[in-house]
Amino acid sequence: MNAIWLIALPLIAAFLLPIVYQQSQQVGRALLPTVLLINLLIAALLWRYIGHAGTQYIAMGGFPVPIGIVFYVDSFALLFVMMLNLGTALLWLGKPLINIREEVIILVVVAAGCGLVLSGDLFNVYVFYEILAVASYGLAASGNTSAGYAASIRYLILGSLGSSLMLLGIAILYASCPFCQYERAIKLTGGIGRVRIDFNRFRRKI
């Protein structure tokens, strides 16, 4: 069982949902909870597998660390994935009528959230954070109300500030440790508690 499906499945469903709705509204209505339940099942099976085999390392495209994009799948990450999918399913059940735009955005949010907790490097964390932030802006404005638009603008301003600070932090860390992957950075620095940031080296690079 490959953990990439936890990210790919909601994204695929988000693109297919408008087409499915055109063919059958009942099937389209059932697509979102079905994807969430499948994700929960995949996460549960991976939880059981990891309990015996240990942490799963996935190198996208077959490129090894530190060149490739790496996902680390452990019990802690899967716990957050299950909480995300279960919480989204409960919210879906509590809201009887959700328009197609909201369902598409919710699927993107789920995919980005799963990618965020499974990412094994800081660059992927930033990418999925941006996807999650943009989807949240759209979700806030999807109700077509003035309050929703105002909330979306506030989220946009605060999210842009947070993204800028996060990118600055990643740049500073990368200047001190030339690896974005968590595992390589920790091995190179001798542990999280011993990371030393060389600001002079960072200033020379910019």
C-alpha cells in the first residue's frame, strides 16, 4: 500500500467531481465521503503495516535523497491523516447541503493537509502549505456572502505574511544546512537541539 494515494486520491476526485455531478448528482454527492472513507482505510492499513515494518520512505520519481522529493510515513503522521479525514467527514455529515464548489475545495484541502504532514522536507511543506492556504481562501469565499469575502481577504493578508516568514525561515535554515530533508539535516547537525544558524553565511548568499 502506497501512502501517495492519501494525497493523489483527493486530488483526482477534486478534478473528477464536476464531471461526475453532470452525470449524476447522487453519485457526485457520495464521492466526497467515499474518498474520505477510502483515505481512512488506507491510513489504517498503513498504520498496521508500519507497526511491523517501520517507517515507510517514499522517493518520488525514484530519485534518492537529497535530490528527490521524499515522503516519510510513520505512525505520528498517519494519526494526523486519520484525524483530518475523520474530522472532515464529520463536518460533511453536519452540513446537509454543500455546493459542488465547496466539495471540490474541501477535497483539495484534504489532499494538501495529507501532503503537509507526510512531507519529508521543508520545501514540500512550503508547497503544500501554500496549496492549503489558497484552498482555504476559496473555501471562506465559497458561500458568496459579504462576511465570507471579508474573511477570505483577512486570511489572504495573514496567510501571505505567514508564507513570507516561513519562506524566510526555510532560506535561513538552508543557508546553514544545505539539505531540505529532515533526516539529512538532523544527521548533519547532530540533532534538533544542536542546530546552529549561521546568519553571516546566509547574508553572504543573498
